[in-house]
Amino acid sequence: MAMTEPASLPPLDELLDDAHVVALPMRVRFRGVEVRETMLLRGPAGWGEFGPFPEYGDAEAAAWLRAAVDAAWHGFPAPRRTRIPVNATVPAVPAARVPEVLGRFGTGVRAVKVKVAERGQDLSDDAARVAAVRALLPDAELRVDANGGWDVPTALAALERLGEHRLAYAEQPVPTVAGLAAVREGLADRGVPVLVAADESVRKESDPLAVARAGAADLLVVKAAPLGGVRRALDVVAQAGLPAVVSSALDSSVGIRAGLALAAALPELPYACGLGTVSLMREDVLREPLRPVDGALELREAVPDPGLLAARAVPADRRRWWLERVRRVHAGAAGAVPA
Ligand SMILES: O=C(O)CCC(=O)c1ccccc1C(=O)O
Ligand SMILES: [Mg+2]
């Protein structure tokens, strides 16, 4: 099966005809972000989100632009389900803040992802955070996300300890594909019943299928934007032949809508998805943001409110920065793909 060919991008002026750059303050700081800046584009099929983090280079951002265009110009594939179970996401906060953070996700939380291995913290901080979540939710499915912050021996020791709180899986415990394979093997040798999930090794590698080929993970975390859109992400999952968890990139509700489309179109959806992150944000672009209720999101359209787009618009210098970025990324992407 061939990977879907990326469609050519519309001309720049068409792409920017109805483009908005917004700044969305967070309620809970997440991966260093206090205010999420992102661009929303309207096309003939609806809205798309272009929100690569500011430190990302143009080559990486090109996939995000394809994803935004795919959503706004081509829409989404047919859904197989309309209710998407989601996890609560707990950033690397002190354990004492866990009740407040979990409270933002409302009642009915059945799965929680806990960030671990944060720079400047140690394993006892992680253990206290995970224990605090487990104490509040004795029956929930818990996973941790290290964002590649451990080396192999540290990951094995950490997961042996954190695994005492019953973890379903560990997301990207170490940075490399070979490291993931070693952690997976080491956990099995030690009899630690924690699965290994690949995130950065799928979305940042030039070959998103390397993980599956190496047998380096039990499951994949897939995000529509960095993989170049919903259809491309569906292809990656199909070719990998592994279970997939759909996750957000700290998107506004427009990007979350694309994640929901991906989760809705997957043949199997065995895990709750990381699409609840609007609950970590103070502001959004929808009057009724896509925040989970009773542990799930319902599939629905995400049409930004004009008043909110205006109220959250970034200052002129930031708008110029984003427009300039889109111009560069568009020029680079257009050159690389036959029309
Ligand atoms: O998966 C979730 O629960 C939330 C999304 C999330 O963790 C995330 C959001 C933005 C950038 C990276 C990541 C990540 O999974 O590492
Ligand atoms: Mg992750």
C-alpha cells in the first residue's frame, strides 16, 4: 500500500484569504507554554489549524501546513464513531496541584496521562504526581509521557517504580527507536507490565514507520498536524499495524476537531485519546469549546466565533511573524511537491 501523496497547496493568497492568528492563554502551563499562539485558516471545506510551536523549523512546519489545508480544503473522511473517549492530561505540576488539574476535566474521567521526566525534576516528583492521580482515581487507566526525557537504564528504573501505581503504557520513555526497543525488552525481562508507546519517534522521524518495523513499541501516538493531516495519519496507522492513540498538539478546538476526525475514522480505537487539552486552556475560539464531558468528546463541527477570533487576535508584530512563516513554509513545500 502506497502512502497518500500530499495534495498540492493552494496559492498563498488563497490560503491566507481568511487567516487569523490568535493567542490563547493557558490555565495550566504545559511544556513551557503559557500562551498558545496558533493560526486558523478558513477554506472551502471548513477550518484548519496551523500551529507548529514557534521553535519548530520550516521543514517540520510544512507537515502542519498540509494538515491545515487538508482539513480546510478537503474536509475529513467518513467517521466510524461519534463518541471519542479522551484522557485527562496532567502536566508536570507538583503533586499538590493534581486535584485542581484533574478537576478541570470534569467528572467521569476514566483515563489520565501524566507528564514525567520534566527537566529540573526527579523521579520522586514523578512518583508523587502519579501517586496523587492514582489516589483520586483508583480505577482509571493511567499512562505516563516522558517526552524522551530518560535514558534506557533510567527509564527501566523509573517504570519499575511508577509501575507500582499500575500503568497501561509509557509514552516515548527514551528519545530513539533503538532505545524504545531496549526499554520494551528490558521491561519484559523484569516482568514490569507496562507497554511502550512511540510519539516523537513517529511524528518527528523522517520515517514514521521505523518504529513498527523495528518492533520498538506496542502502540503509536498519532497527531494529525505533524503527520500532515488526517488521511496521512490514517495511512501511517494502517501501515504500522499497531494500535493507535490520537493526541493533540495543544491545539485550539479547530485542531482538536481534526484529531476527533482521525479518532473517528480509525478502524479500531482501543485507548482513550489525548484530545482533552482544551480543558488546560483559559481561552478558545469556539463559544462552546471542545472540552470533554463525562470522559469523552462528541464529534461535531468547530467553527470559530468571529468575536472570539477578534478578541484573541495577536498584536501586529506577531501576526507578521506568522504570515512570514506561512509564506516561507508554503514556498518550500510548493517547490517539493509536483502540482
Ligand atoms: O496526549 C495528551 O494527553 C495531550 C497532548 C500532549 O501530551 C502533547 C501536546 C503538545 C505537544 C506534545 C504532546 C505530547 O504528547 O508529547
Ligand atoms: Mg507525547
